[in-house]
Amino acid sequence: MLTTLHSTAQERVNREYAIDNDFRSACRVTAPLGRGALKIGNSFLKTMSSNMRSESDLAIEEREITSTFDLTKIRVWVITPATEDHDPLPAILFIHGGGFVYKGAPYHYRLAKQYALKTKSVVVYVDYRTAHDNLYSVPLLDCQDAWSWMVRNCGQIGIDSSRCAIVGDSAGGFLAINTALFAAKERLTTPAKMMLIYPVIDCSMRTESMAQFVDTPVWNSLLNRKMWEYYLQGNNQQSLLDLNCEQLQTLPQTYIESAEYDCLRDEAEIFATMLSNAGVATLYTPTKGTMHGFDIAQRSPITQAQIAARCKWLSWE
């Protein structure tokens, strides 16, 4: 699933990028995007979904929802924290990253559980279909169906429709934004909060950091271009950096976090500025000494501090 950097290449990257030592192990790998690697990697990641089982402080229930596009069954996990409060809980739709082509990883499952526990929210984790082996836009359509299902079944799930958030990391950020735009357009219940962690935003790849970071560990602009080829499949896609003020104003209050040595860094900052200029309450947090996907190192004090900050922002208390 993972490709290890040659030692000399790793040494050069370490010299060029002042990435914190917390992430040294994670920086030894990059994400392979060949179809053979994706098949093997996703087969492995599929077995890791066994981690989604109930624990003493969490009830986890696997559900199936039906795609409105092709009637395929889409898996979601409903993660409910143990609580003595019988009132409806806040809810979070969690959309994992993975370049649109990888299934969720164990650290995504751990994050979803932490968000549920630390914010006292029901987390709906959507196991959307991947881009490289499905028709154009299927990953997004699955996420939109998951949002629709969640807000239309509030009573059954035990959630408060006025306190629903949407969270996406990396490619999941792109899917989260477009799902929120969809909810507003379709006049569904819209998210009250949106959280984007080192998000994918700009399919035109025109920022300075995209030109600069061609060899950063874990993720870089060369991989980013391949990712967009898998997702777009030759179709035209409006960059989220080209949204107009009226479209931006349909989005909820937003938290955006970027990584310092990440080709996606600048598009996150630009998007945060666009939202703020459109009057959307926006908190932008640029992390330092970090690379894309630093959440992988969940024992890092940097990662733990960021997760705590996210949960504080997501909480309703």
C-alpha cells in the first residue's frame, strides 16, 4: 500500500523541509497511485474496517443506504457516544480523505471515534465509493446521499437537525464543501458547521505551494495531478476557488486547517480568505512543521493539540 522513499531522497527532503521530528516515520512513505497499488491497498484497508465495532463508551452500528444514482448499497457507520442524556445529540457527517481513490484508513476510524467522544456527537462515517473504479462524481454523489439520509432520519438516529456539522480531510474536504453546496441548493437541512482539514480545493492546481512542493513526503503536486485525473476522468470541473460570493454565502461557519509543507496549503488559505470576505465566519489555522496527512501520527503532541482544538470548535457546549 505504501511506497518507501529511497534513503538518499529522504535525506534530501529532510534537509529541504523542516518537518517536525514527530512525523519522521510518516515522512518515509508516499501514497502510490498506480491501479495495481490501489487494488492491493484498498483490499488491505477493507480488512481494517473491522476496527469499526462498538466499545465501552461508543455504540457503532453499520447501516446501508441506497444510492439515488444507481441504487447501489452504500455503507455508513453510525457512531454514538455513551451518554445519560436522552435528548437528541449533535451530529457530524465524517468524510475521509484518500485522494478520492483510497478507502478510509485506521487513523480515520480513530479520528471519527474521537470526534464522537470529545464533542458528544453522533458521527456518521460514510464509506463512499472510490473514483478510480467508478463513474465520474460517484464519490460525491455517495456523500450527498449520506447527508440526505442523515438529516432525513434525525429522529431514528437520535440527532438534533439544528446541530449538524460536516467534516472532511484532504479529498474529503472537497467532498464536504460540495455536499454542503448541494444541501443548500436542494433546500435540505444544511450544515451548521463545516470543518476542513488540509482540504483539496482547486482542480486547476494554480497556487504557489502547488508549484513549490513537488517532492514533499506523503503527498505532493505530482500525486495531486494524478488524483485529479482519476476523479475528473476527462470531465470539466469548476474549481472551488472560482465560486462566487452568492455561492460562498450558502456555506456555514467554517474551520480550515492547513499543513506547512503541503502542496494544498495555499488553496486552503485562499479559500478561507474567500469565505471570510463573503461574510462567512471562518477560522483558519495554519499548522507549522507539518506535512499533508500529519494526523497519521496520532501520538504526536502537535496532532493531539490540533485534534483538541478541532473538537473544541465542533462542540456545542
